[in-house]
Amino acid sequence: MDAYDEDPEARPGAGGPAGARLPEGAPVDKDPTAGAPAVDAPVSADTRATADAAGREGSAAGEDSRDADAGQPAQSTQSAPSALPAQSAWGGREDGAALPSQARQGADSAPGGQQAAPGACAPQAGPAEAAAPHPAPRTGVAALSPRYQVAAALALAVVGVAACVHLLMVFLSLAPANTVTKQHGRAVEQWVYPEFEQNWKLFAPNPLQQNIAVQVRAEVRMKDGTLRTTGWRDLSAQDGAAIDGNLVPSHTQQNELRRAWDFFVATHTADNRPVGMRGSLSEQYVSRIVVMRLYRTDPISRDGVIRRVQVRASTTNVQPPAWSRERVSDKPVYRVMPWWTVTADEAAGGVR
């Protein structure tokens, strides 16, 4: 039911909202598009500004117009009351609120059947919203084919098992004697020694206070068939010279010869007799290291073939500080090994 049906005296005034009652005897404007209000009715500031804009538009407000940007059909104002707010160029009211048709459209298109708020426009679905989202690209193992994923999983499993076994073997080699080491002690020693041997001399109550130098000489068969014996060569001094001033010395230069000699001393008696299988293994280990070093650094050994080698250790005490009353000998003490025969495959170049 419209406001005009309720009261014939109510009319759309230019200066007030539709349906406002006028005093009796007041002249009534026949032209609904008149710009000036017919009566002095109380009018709000927003409504007065809207009515003035509608009067300036004149009779052209009744023509149909099309919104170029929003695509909304134009609202015909020929039969609409002059109290309605003027429509802006964007298809809505100039004060920001939606027209009745737009409010109904927003309510119908609200998601979930909820009524849209006044002034809200109907959501427009664009091409980006209509298209399905692209999945994120796969990286790492997930980017591989199933066959290679299985291969990578097996490789990781093998590496993990090997690391666990190695840690277990090192632990058993350092742990006190127990049932496992009594039954499988040989397997543990073969896994750990000599490359992965551990010791605690740095943290011992009485740390090492001696300088030990490993020296070697060789018996070399020359190309003319004669045998020549080289002089003593200090292999420890060569490692020290390579380390001195080197910011990133190699692990071989720092530990190979030193750890090999520690392994030899721990598996031999004071008279240089091997103890068990580890003693024989330590002799072979030291022998291969010194032969390899001689072939690299000794000119006589490079010209011929090494037949035998002899190793000795020169031990010198570290002198105490000047303020200490302790006195120790500064003379080196030598521990000389017997001649070791070099095997044919090693002498022929197996360690060159």
C-alpha cells in the first residue's frame, strides 16, 4: 500500500519526505518535480541538499539512464516522488545508501541466504574467483616420481641404519667389559680400529706431557740391483711444518700418523711384541703409512723399490715453566722397532 492511498492530502513534497501531511488550506503543487518546497515543513539538511539537486535536474530526471560502470538499469524518476534522494552516477544514492532495488538485489545474492546490509552491492564473481586455485608446486622428494621416491626412501633407511650401527660399535668399544663385548668383541674391534678409535687423554687426570716424533728409514733396492739404506726421516716434523701457518690443515696431517702410533703403542708390550690380532694389525697400519710417506718425500725411495722399513719414536719431555721447581730431562729417548719387510704388492706400488 502506498503512502498516497492512506491520505489524499499527503503528497511528495520537495522539501520533505513522502507522505508528510500539510496544513489545511495550503496550496498543493501539481508538478511533483517542483524545486521549491510548498510549505515550511521541518526538513533535514541531507534531504534539503538532495531536493535542491533534484530540482536542478528538471524534467530530464524522468528520462531513462544507464550506469556505464556498474551495469545497473537506470531508475525512472518521472513517477517517483521528489522526496526520494537523487541517484548518483554509480547507481546509488548520493549519501552512500543503496536504492530499494539494489538493496533487494543484495539481499537475494547474499551468501547463505543472509540478508545483505543496506548499501551493500551484490558480489560479482570474476574470472579469478570462478577458476579453481592452482596447487602449489611440489618440492624435494615429493617432486620425484614414485619409483625414485622409493629409491630415496631406501637410501635414507640404509644411511640411518649404518649410522646407528656405527654409534653402537663405538659405544661398545668404549664401554666396560660386558656380555656383548665378550661374545662379539672381535667384530667390534674390526669395525672400530684403527680408523675410529677413541681415547680420553685430553681429559685424563694426567694429560700427555711429552713430544713424540715418529721417524723412519728404509732399505731400497735401486734399478741397478744394489741396496741402499736411507737416513732417518722425521715424519712428525713434516706434518708439523704442513700444519704450521695453515688455517685449515687436513685431518690426515693432524691425526693420521699420531693416531697410528698411539694404536701401535697400545697393542704392543714394552719390548715391542704384538698383543693379539690388534698388535699385528697395528704393525701393518704403521708400515703402510711410512712406506707411502717415503715414496712421496724421499728421492731415493722414489728411484727404487722399498724392501724393508724401520720405525723409531723419539720422545722428549715438555719442559716445565720457569717459575716451577720441577726438573725433567731434555734428552730424547728412542724406541726402535725391528725391520719390517714390505710385501710385494706394496713394494710394487700398492701404496704409491
